[in-house]
Amino acid sequence: MVIFNSLIVNEYKPHRGVFLGVQVHATALLCAVCCILFLAMPQLVLAQVPAWPDEPAEEKIEESVQEAVEESIDEYIDELVVGPGVRRYEEKIEEQVEESATEKLEEYLEETVAESVATDVEDSVEESVENSVEEVIEDTIEANLEASVEHVVEQSVEDSIEEVVEESIEEEVAQNLEQDLEGSLEQEVEMQVADAVEEQIENEIDAILESIENEFEIDEGRIHKDQWLVMAEPEVFDKLAEEGYLFATITDLPGMGMRLAEVAAPASFDITQVRQGVIDVVGKERAEVDLNHIYTAGTRVGSPSEEGVAPRAAISFPADIDQMSLRIGMIDSDVDTTHPSLASARIQTRSFTPEGAELPDFHGTAIASIIVADAAGYKGLAPKAEVYAASVFENDRQRGEIASTVSLVRALDWLMSSGVDVVNVSLAGPPNRLLEAALGRAQEHGVLILAAAGNGGPVAQPMYPAAYDSVVAVTAVDAGGRVFRLANRGAYLDLAAPGVGLLHAKAGGGYTVSSGTSFAVPFAATAAARLRQLQPTA
């Protein structure tokens, strides 16, 4: 305060006389104000302001108040010096000092409170954020951990299951494979054994057939000894010709798509060796090689004085058969087409016998009359049928009526080309490879072959072609259904028809009575032709 008074006195020294009273009064006033402020303000301020963290609140307040008082005093001294009325200035100074002190105090308090609140808020927010972050992190870690554990467990379980399943499947597959392999090997071995047995059986059958053929050759002379035959497709003959084979006669078989060759044979030869030689050149399944066997017509048993049974009296056919144009083939002897019962019949004939041969006509005429005769007192089974009669028999002075394998094969080929539905074969003889193959071709073309079982008696060997699988074997029965006494027996028989005491046309005129399995075949052939026309696909 001494400094403050000195400054004022020195500053206004030139006017000492004028302002002396004012100076003294102002000094006293300032001293009073300061005393009041220093006594009252600290208590007021300290009651409202929190303590400072670094220095006491009293010091802070004193400094602020001192600065404010000094500034206010300076300002109001200047006003008192230049203006009238000391009291007015004292009041004004007092108000200004109070306002200034209050404003400073309020600003300080606001700053202090704001800092404190900000600090508390920051701490609270930090703590809250930390807690929230910790909770989120914990939840996330826990969730991720659970998911990872679940994934690891699931993967481990899946891997274990897969391993178990794979091992189980591998074991099962191995067992099944082993069983299948064993079964396959067993089956393969069985098949090989079966094939070997079958081949052995076939060889034995071939040997038996050859022995039967040889017996026919020796005992009955049922072959043409001066030749052997080959039947095959055309290209096979080209290959045989390249190997030096020479053929006396070659006949085309257009109905079968084959060729038939006759080969002149030496006085002594072995057909087995000849056959094997051809097979070595062209293969087993490509050619048929055999002898030219001889066949005979069915044996006639009967008496001219015997009263026979007419065909229509022996069996009753449906009335529609009189109007049906059946196509029936015959392989038999020649037919006497001039006989009154056959004069109006539709019969086409062709001979397949050697040129100049004497042709018998008894058996062929009898069979044709049973099928298509149409006379006033005698009618066949199907008068409107069309018959294709292939003549294959010739008269031989030593052996009677005979037919060769060559004539039979050529006749069958012609009938196949003619479009017949069925073929009536009234002859029997030994087995022959070429004839069997030709009959098989006919079956493939849908032609049904029916043949006589033979009249060799109950203990006779099977006769051919009836015994072939491709042929329907027919035996004879009488009016009472009893089997003809001379008919062959055997498992190869398929049908039975009237064939005992039948009345039929006789070549040259008139009628006669005969019995035999060959006379039963026309009944079965006519019935089959009718069914074929009614049911073409049957």
C-alpha cells in the first residue's frame, strides 16, 4: 500500500493543493474496502469452491481478488481524479469491485466445476467403456471358444465316424469281393466243366451217330457210296476251291441262301477224315459235310378188300376249311394228277430226282388225295387248298422206292421259296447233317415241318427227319385211338392222327386202303395250315 500511495502522490504532485483532500480520502477508502474484502470473501469463497489438488484454495482466491481489486482501483482512481464527487466514485468503485470479483469467482468456479465434472465423467465413461469392452471381449471369447470347441468336437466325432464307417465298408467290401470272387471263380470253373462235359457229350453223340450211320451203310446200304456232300454259304466254296477242292456238281439253294455240292469219292474213304479236312479249312460252324443218305417211303399195310375210312369220316374239321386257300407242301413221290379225285385240285408238282429216273406215284397220290381230293363220292380234308408236291422218290431195282439227301434238300429249298405254310414229309431214314441244317433253315423262315414217325415197330430206333427238334413227329392211331401196331415209339413223338385203315386214291384210278404213320401226317399238316392262316404269328 505504501508503494501504491507513493505512485499516486508522485503522479499528481503538480496539483497537490487541489487534490490533497481527495487523495487522503481515497486512501482511507481503499484501505477500508481491502479490509472488508480480505475478511469476508475468503470465507464465502472457501465455502463454495472445492480444494485444489496442488495448492490451497485461499492462495488462489487471494491472488484473484488482489488482481481484481488492483485493476478496479486503478480504473476508479482515474475517474476520481478527473471527475467530481468523491462519494459517487467510492460507491461506483465499490460496485465495480464487487461485480468484478463476483464474475471472476463465477468464472473460476465454472472452470473448476467443469474440470471436475469432466474428470469424473471421463473416469466414469472410461470405467463404463472398460467394463463394456471387457464384457464384450469376454462374451466374444467365450462364444468363439465354445464354437471352436464344438467345431473341434464335431470334427473329431465326424472323423472318428468316417474312419469307423470306412473301415467297416472296407471290411464289408473286402468280404463281398472275396465272396464274389470265390463265387465267380466257382461259377467260371463250373461253366468250364459244363462246357467240357457238353463238348465231350457232343463228341460222344457224334461218334454214336457215326456208328449208326456206319451200321446203315453196312447193314442196309442206305447211302450212295460213290460220293459225299458239302453244304455251306457261297463264300465258303470259294475258300475250299482255293485249297484245291474239286466239286462234281454245285446246286444253288436260294430259299436257304446256301449251296450244295456233290463230290466224287474214291472207292474207299473215311467221311470223318473228309469232314475234318473241310472244317480245318473253313471252320466248324461254316459248313456241313456228310454222306448222301437214302430214305424210303412209308410202308403200306392194307388189303384191297378191306373197307377203309374216308378222311372226312376219320376226323371232323370245321366247315370253314372248305373255303380256305391253304398252302401245303409235300415231299413224297410223284402224284397222279389225272386221277378223277384230283382232276380239279390245285396241285403244283416238281421232280428233284436224277434225270431219266423212274418215278413212282403210289404214295404221293394217296397223300395228295387225303388233303385235296374233290370228287362226288370222295373229298379230301381241304378241297380248296393249294398243294406244292415235290417228287423225290425214284424206283431202284434192288431197294425199291428211295430218295437221296440231295433230292430232299433241293425239294425243301423249293418249298421254302414257294411260300408254303407247312410241309408234309412222308418218309423216314438215317440222320444226316445236311438235312438237319436245311430243316433248321426252314424253321428259321417260319415254315413248319411235319414228318412220319416211322413204321419200324415198338423197338425200332428213332427215324429221321421226324426225330429232329425242328420237326413235328406224327404217329398213327386207329378209330378207337389205339396206336398203330407197327409205329415207332419214343420220346421224340409229338402228335397222333388217324392213320389206320384209311381210304385213299390209287394212282391210275380207283381207291384203296392203307395204314402207316405216313398216312397220319396229312391230317396234322392240314390242321396246322389252317391254324397258320387264322393266326399267322402262331
